[in-house]
Amino acid sequence: MPMTATTTKPSSYTILGGKCHVFERAGSPYLWCGFHFKGKYIRTSTKQTNHAAAEAFAHTWYFQKQTEIASGTISNPKHTFGKIAKQALERYEGFVQQGSRSPITLEGIKSILSSRVMPYFENVPVANIDNAMWHEYKADILKKYPAATRGTLHQYKNAVRVVLNEAYRIGILKELPVFKDEYNSRKIRNARPWFSATEYSKLHRAIAAHAKKLQKLDKLQYSHAMELYDFVIFGTNTGMRVGELNNVRFCDVRVVAEKLTGKEILVISNIKGKRGTGTCQSYYGAVPAFKRLVERRGIDKPSASTEKLFLIHHRTMFNKILEQTKLKVANTNPPAKRDFVSLRATYICFRLLNGVPVYEIANNCRTSVAMIEESYARYLGGSLMPNINRTASLEGWEY
């Protein structure tokens, strides 16, 4: 017989023959209910302060959870996020070895999981991770790291999905949860910041001047400055991603004569990036940069050398030069900061402005036509349409 609201109840007691507990919880004004399942205590707030109402809620909730357990919706607590993450990463490493996935992407997933995701989800059964838990996690991240951007949160979400996809693949999850994010404002799509011809010349001169200044002061620093100089030229003449540039080896590069012009270009194979392994051919300026690297490093037979072209990632030096030359922030609305990614953007924009078909650029850069059109072409506007005012039968017509 249910107790009345005025009947005194202990702070914790059982119902349903001892199968379900009803209890008070410190810091909560409501009564809670819960039960044990394979070493895990499943509980929830009844959102009730009245014992009779709380018991009625607990009765319905308990049998609902038993149905979920029978259907597999609530899995064995041994299937924790941390254990499935280990399996997911091992499987991803297999894809990397096959060349179908990028080692850069794998390292990024590992870094995100270990730094920000695993501390929160490690001991949580994968079946308990749903949209509500994602929003709780996101709130926790924003509380600890208020400056976390929408893009950063998206990376965290993708890392969680990699693990949940593995749980789904091996049958632990019957269906994948849908994470639905809500934002106060629409995401603003901006052009990728690149260097115009004038800005690119200014950058060239600044890096060369910096290297010349170091030539008599410090041979090692001079070598670093020249490597940065060639890195910039190589990036803007190949359109390779930063990670791809950092991975390219001497044996991956061939100097060949272009069929149409007879000029020397580079054919770069075994490019390991976010889209797996690919190939591209360079614009003419990459050839002297490659030859300088071969000479400076003393590589006798480049085609047999597995050494990487670029030994150090000179991010700090590059940023200092950008700041000194006032090239760090692009003249966009809103202003966008330039970094090494701007080298790839510069290659794409230069090719577009020289009339190269979008499909060929996308193919050479191992990306999609849609991405080129969305992130670059539509921002260049009339610059890409030299024949916009051509007329056929209305010569001399003006308005």
C-alpha cells in the first residue's frame, strides 16, 4: 500500500521486492531511484518530492530499463568507451598501413581522445552515450575551456563517433546515436586566407632578407631560414597540405619535362594526407626549390633517399615574419589570420586566376570541386570571368 506524503520514510528503501531502490541524494531536492546491473548502478532522478509519486515513477522506469537490457539497448558495462576506443584505434591503424587512411588524421584522433575526450568518457558504457550525454560533455568542455570554438567541438564529436562506429560495427550498439547541436548563430563561411601576388612577393623578400641577415651570424639558423623559404615556395607551387609537405620524401619526387612546354616540373607520388595516398604535379617554381634542398642537404641520389624534404616545422619563424610584414591578418571581412595553410590556398587561387579548370585543380589537390567552388572560387568573383562582357551581335551596345 502506497505511503502518504506525510508518512515518515527512511532516506533509502527498496520497492518491487528489493529490486529497485528509492533514495535521497545529497544536493538534490528530488527523490531518486536505481538498481544494480552487472557491477554498474543505474539510477535517475524521479523529479518528485512526494514518496508515492516517486515510487510510481520508479516502478514504471524500472520495467522500462529491464526491457532496454533485454533488447541490448543497455549493454554490458564491460563495453566501456575506453576499451572500445582501443579497438577502434587498432582498426584505424590497419587502414593507415593499407594506405586508405591518413597517419596525420590518426594522430589527430589519438591526440583528441587522450587529451579531452577520454577523461570524461573512458569508463562510460558506449550504450549510455546519447545526445543528452554529448550535450553534458559539451557544457563541461565549455566550462573548462570557454574559448573552445565550434570547429574544436566538432573535432571532439568526430573522435567520439570513431569509437561509437566501432561499437556499432562489432554489434555492441544496435543503432548509432544522433548528436544534434544547436547554435545561436549561423556558421559564417569565409574565404580561406591566401596571399595576393603583391603580398606573396613581399613575403618572399622578407624571408630571403631574414636568411641573408643570419648567413654571417649563425649557419644553423641560416639553414633553417632557407628551409622555410623553400617550404613556402614548395607549398605555393604544389598546393599540398601542411601535413603532406611534412611527410614528403626525396624518393617521392621526380623532376620531369612537361609535355606541352618542355619546362621542368615535379611529379610527387605517395602523398600521405587526410585523403589517404595520392599524387600531384607541381607548378614550375617548385623545381628550383627542390634542387636547392638536394644541394643543401648533400643528397647524392634523391630517387633512393627516404629522408624527408623538410626536417623542421618552422611555424614560429613563419609567424614572426608574417607579423613583421603585417601579412598575418588578411584583408577580409571578418579578418582572418594566415598560417601555413594559406600556402595551399594561394596555390589554388593562383591556378583559378590563371584559368585552370576547377576539376583539374581539385584533382591535383586531392579535394572536391565543391570545396574549391565554396571556399575559393565564389570569393574571387569577377576576377575569374575575363569574358563576362563579350558580345556576339550587339557590338557597341552600352547601358
